[in-house]
Amino acid sequence: MLPVTLLTGVDEQSRAAVAGDLLAVAGSTVLVEYDLTGLVGGSVLRIARTAGGVIDREVIRMGHPCVSCAMRGSLVPLLVSIAATEKYGAVIVSVPGAGDTQALAEEIARDAGEELRVDAVLTVLDTAPFADDVSGDDLIHDRGIPTAAEDGRAIAEVLIRQVEYANAVILSNPATAHPDDEPTTRALAQALNPHALVKTTAAARELFGVRLHDPDTAETWVEPGSISAPLQTDGPVRTLVWQSDRPFHPERLYDALEELVVKSARGKGTVWLASQPHARLGWDSFGTNISIGVLGPWLADLPVERWSEVGQTHQARSALEWHPEHGDRASYLSITGVDLDIWELERLLDGCVLRTGESATQLTDPFAPYLEGSTAA
């Protein structure tokens, strides 16, 4: 199978520099790049080249100006045709900043698993703005990153999802960087994705040709409702891991949301809401942007033969922590950020749970209008 490396990162120059460096040392390798200057008009230029020159150039036209749409459905046939020539040893795909590396990796495995193999997913981070970017509320459009007009994602979400799915993170240290930027970015990347290798651009060459990616393992890393446990607790980057076997009071949690995400970079986990007893809810926050949505039913509400419908990580956790009365119903969250006040966050969360003597019935639920499939909407 032809090995494929997916390389992403929102900073175009940093990503291009790493791509060019890998191509220069990789021998018989093809680099696939995308020129998005025509995206607004509905076209994307795709170029495939080796160290010796261009081997393929194609204008992809779309009815909808979407970066991921331009790649899905057209990239795999190109890669398969490159594999069929048997002239090249590997392919590097430089995925534009707004692209979805997870979707591409899954498409390659699904549609061309006999011809292609994703060896590694790499993401390039610019160390100077990273900590501020992942704890703020700027949108992807605020940075001029080419994407669809209706793409309302925060830059924090784009960056964090790239880091969480990566097998390795490459730190680009621009001249404008402060001496503290690189260690802080390194610590944040390791907290966001404890499984990823973290390298500098000078060491990026060591990653090429090393098989790092396993699609099944990667799927469990990003399973909705899962949490991240910190590998280290010292330094400015901190992660609170919190859980409760009592449900949240909906109004108190809703009122505390803004305080819970201020200064944080990433929050995720599973939420048990007293007013939604049959809905397992997922918590996703990126910087100051937060969403809480329905993941599906609790295992306790399903016959055993349907447990496969629930993620493997949740099943494994439930097997260890099954409660004799309410089964797998529980809330567990991880919140990561720089200089977080862990004790204050814990105090806030503890204050949001249903107290002894409070009834779970007839509660006002401010979340209900926003939860598709809500049991109280």
C-alpha cells in the first residue's frame, strides 16, 4: 500500500515550509497541495509535484465553496492513480487550514484501504499565537483563512481538533515568538493530546516514513463525550478532571457556563442533566465557545445487545464505574487551560449539581430549546 502523510495547520507559511522540507528529504515522494485563491468563486487548484516538478494539475469546481468538499471525493482517486504507477514511495497531502484531516483519513481507509495507508497525521502549530488562539473567541473568518462563508467555527475549535487527531505536533517558532511561547505550546499540545509526539520543525524529518497512525485507535481519542487526563500537573498548563454521580441542576449549570469556560482552552466530557434523565449529553468547549448536545441514550436505558451503539470509551468507563441505582449515569469533565484556577472551577461545578433534598421533577430547563431530541423540549 502507498503510505500517505496528512499534514495540516492553519498557518499557511509554516505548513508549506514543513511540507517542502519533508519533500526535499523524502526521495520518491509526491506532495499534493491546494491553491485556494479561487475558493470564493467555486474553484480550487490542486497541484501534485515531486522534488523534480509538477506531475498533475487540476482545477476542481464546486457548486459550494467548501475546502473539505473540494478534497472529499477527488483526493482519493488521485492518490489511487499515483499508487497505480508504482513509481513513488509515499505521498504527503498538505491539508488547508479549514480542512478536516479526520474525515480525509477515514475516507482513505474506507474507500481505498487496499491501495493506500495513512501512515501519519501531522499538524503544524505557530507557537507565538497558539495559547491566545485556543483560549479566545475569534472566528476562523477573523484570520482570513479560506473557508465557506457559513463556516462559523472558532479558531480555537479548528486548532484544537487538529491537535487532538494528530499523531504528532510540529512546533514552528517564528521570530516574533516570546521565549515562553514554545514550552507553553508544547505543554498545551501534550495536555490536549497525550498520545501525540511533539517535535520542532528541525526534528520534523524524523517523523517521515514512521508509521504512527492507527484508525481505530484515533477514533477512540476523539470519541464524543470522552475526557483527557493530564500527564503532568506542574507548570502553567493545568487540567481539571471532575466527576459526579449526581445530576446537574439545569438552571445553576446554565448560569455558570460563562464562568466555567473563561480562560480555558478545551473542555469536554459527558453531562447528566436532572431535567434530561434519558439523554446522555456531551460537553464541548473551545476557548470561550461552548456547546452541549445529545450524544444518545445511556447504557442503562438500552438492552445489552444495543450497547455497541455507544462509544467504546464510554462502555469501558461504565464497566468500571457502574452504579447500582443509576447505572452509567454520571457527569465527568476535563477542562484544560493556562493558569486555570482549578479549585475555583471545582467549586463552581460542585455547586451546580442537584443537592440532597432537591427534586429532579418539574425543573425549569434552559437547555431544552437547544437540544435536538431533548426529552424535555
